[in-house]
Amino acid sequence: MGFKVAIIGRPNVGKSTLFNRLAGRRLALVDDTPGVTRDRRVHPAKLYDLQFDVIDTAGFEVAAAGTLQARMREQTEIAITEADLIFFMIDAKAGLVPDDRTFAEIVRKSGKPVVLVANKAEARGAQGGLLEGYELGLGEPVPVSAEHGQGLPDLRDAVVELLGEARAFEDDEEEDDDVPAISETLIGEDVADPDAEPDYDETKPMRIAVIGRPNAGKSTLINALIGEERLLTGPEAGITRDSISVDWEWRGRAMKLFDTAGMRRKAKVQEKLEKLSVADGLRAIRFAEVVIVVLDSTIPFEKQDLQLADLIIREGRALVIAFNKWDLIEHPQEALADLREKTARLLPQVRGVLAVPVSAETGRGLDKLMDAVLKAHRVWNTRVSTARLNRWLERTVAHHPPPAVAGRRLKIKYITQVKARPPGFVLSCTRPDEVPQSYVRYLVNGLRETFDIPGVPIRMSIHASE
Ligand code: GDP
Ligand code: GDP
């Protein structure tokens, strides 16, 4: 395996839960392999396309006598020594407690690369704990829910960003002297030009998922896109496909398409089918960078369509809407105006989202749909330099200052982009709790317009400044 990860944090933050998610189901398989003796303290783990070992902290025999705390501290220190990368976990629901700072200090002293993982992020009120995470000085917290499996694509991206592609995908069969040491990679990233091209690699397949309600036309659309009858369409159930993704190319650009439709057809009974479509939709969303939401234009924006869109937005993916079965629409101009108005009204969180009329059956509109997918992906990767952001902030706040609360003006001081995919910003200001949502929306809309970031989720956190 390429590298070793230790999950560190005070008790109860959810380390074992994440451990089990990363390594859990594969343990039995490994232990059953005859003739293979493995170090029991490390377990092979997988996070999408990343393969690594995860260190089982609890597996260490610890010599320290005395308190549980002393023993835990020693376990932690051994695990850190063995690790190439640390997942430092906090509980976003509970917020920071003094123990978090103690453990963070040990981690910081080790000098090892760290991903700050803010667990239980799905819980009500977790936003505050997430923001407190910045105080640890371990970088930007990655919100996840180990229990519900949410936020894992961002965790994967954080690992790749920290280690560099070469190290993240290294495997030990081919020892490679050219792989830069971790410290070199980090130094390289520090001096990177913030105005440089977005940090995505055009040679890697773009991950796309096609989701929507049953019968919206997903399979037909996928067939039309990949240009061959790779998937079987039609109403009959029980047809199985082994693979859950299809590789293809669009005008020379490599694409990987997650095939929920194929998975759904494995279901035999109606009830199971309904359940599967939701769970598969979720898996597809987490897999994808861009999600195409297929609507049946003759019955658009049903409740389930909106729920799916909402899920995509919450998971932070880029989305594009396909108004399918356009060949059945009698007054296309009026219909399009009506659907665009509904889109803007029902999905205000992704203002400017690209929505394209298509007919999967006749193939019309597919070029435009794929252009929209490429554009959404580009926008999703947007990075704006801190200098440009703050010049914009100054103008914007001067033009329309934040309201006074209880007679005192809020002071908005500074903005910076902390992540892409989707774009995430941190705003620092006095009394962050008092910034009205309407003002946050004003700023987010301003960011969209000024820096051309339409149609993708934008994350905005507000920090207290002194
Ligand atoms: P550890 O002591 O750090 O290994 O923590 P555990 O993995 O044993 O988890 C502690 C508690 O937090 C358990 O009750 C878990 O069910 C719960 N937990 C773990 N992950 C999550 C999560 O993502 N969300 C919520 N709400 N609870 C979680
Ligand atoms: P899925 O359940 O979302 O995968 O939907 P299918 O691809 O199986 O399509 C459901 C039905 O809608 C099938 O009878 C298709 O032939 C039909 N269909 C799909 N796309 C179109 C389209 O663009 N126009 C028309 N008229 N029918 C379509």
C-alpha cells in the first residue's frame, strides 16, 4: 500500500466509526487469505480510488502504566510515529473541548501532514463546531459524517491535495524514486500561484452521474450519450449489469459515467425498486463531480426531483438539469420559459444553474447538454485570489453595508476562498452570529456575478475576527 493513515482524536469523536467505514468490510477477506500474515495493527482501506493502510490505534499494546489518559496518549503517539498522514478528528456537533487541543498539539508537534476531519457534521448545530475547527491551526476542516457516510469525496480530495497525486496513488509494486517527498510536495503547494489554472487534471476522467426519477429517461440518455446499446432500455426488470460505471469519451475528453439505471434494474419487486433508487441516487451523487438531473419535461419538478436536487446541492456537487422528452412538448418556447422560471424559483441555492432541453430518444440537445456539463465542472473548480476577493468585498460592502444590530454596526473585514469543488469562502467579521441570512445571500449572489460562478453550490462560513 502506498501510505499509512492514523485516525487521531479524543474519545467519542467517531474514530472507530470512520475506521470501520474505511477498512471494515474488507477485514474478513484479508484475514481469510491463506499464507498471508498481516500486521494486525494496520488494515487495508479504501476511499474511492485511494488505497492505503489505516492504523488501528486500539491495536497497540501499550506499556504506559497509570491512567487511561496516559495509555491513550501513548497509543496516539505510537500511531502518529507510524503514520504518513493523519486524520485528526473533532466532533463538530459537540464543538471543541480542551482535550481536542491537547491531542491537536501532539499532532502538530509531529510535523506530519494532517487532514482535519470534522465529524458528525450532519447533526443539527454542527456548523459552529466546524468553524471552531479552524482554531486548531491544522488547516481547513473537512465536514463528514462517518456514521452516514457523508462528505467522503471531500475527504478523498483533501488527501490527494495534501499528498500530491503521485504519492496518493503510489503503490509499492513499483518503487518510484521520482516521487517527491511529502515535505517537498507541501512546499510546492505553498508557493503555488493562487491565480493559476484551476487544480483539476484534464487527463483524468470526469466523473458524471445521471440521476432522476424512474422513467425520466436515464437509461435512454446514457445510451444516447455513449452511442451504443451498452445498457438495455425498456420496462423489463431483472436484467443485470456487473459494472456500475461506464468509461467513454466525449470529444476526446475521458468521462466516467456512474450507471444507477443499470443498478436499479437488478431490483425485482416494486418495493425494493423504490428503495434502491434512493440509495443508488445517493451513491451516484457521492461518486460524481457533475450530476445530470434528468426531468421528464411533461411532468417536471415533482417532489422527488426536488429532493434529489437538494441532495446534490447539500453534497456540494455541480449539477446540470436535462429537460428530457422535449420531443413531446408542443409549445417549446413557452414551455422553456416556464421551466426556467420554475428552476430559478425552486432552486435558488444554485442560481444560474444550467438547464438544457434534450430528447434522449432522438438525440437532440445532447451536444448542448455536454457543453453544460463541461462548463459546470469548470465553474465548480473555480478559484479566486484573495486579493481580487477583498477588492470586491470592499466595493460591495461600501455599496450596501451590513445592517446595524442593536445599534452597533457589524464590521466585515476580510474574505478568502478556502476550497474549490465546490467553491467555499470564509468571511471574517465582528459578531458573526448576528450577520443576517439575507446579507449572506447578498454576498453570495455578488460573488456569483462578479467572478462568474453560476449554478454550483457556494459555501460561505463566517468567522469571528478580533
Ligand atoms: P471513538 O471513540 O472516537 O472511536 O468514537 P466512536 O466511533 O466509538 O463513536 C462515538 C459515538 O459517536 C458513537 O455513539 C457513534 O455512533 C457516534 N458517531 C460516530 N460518527 C457519527 C456521525 O457521523 N454522526 C453522529 N451523529 N454520530 C456519530
Ligand atoms: P429510466 O427509468 O429513467 O432509466 O428511464 P428509461 O430510459 O428506461 O425511459 C423510460 C421511458 O421513457 C422509455 O419508454 C423510453 O423510451 C422513454 N423515453 C426516454 N427518453 C425519451 C425522450 O427523450 N422522448 C420520449 N418521447 N420518450 C423517452
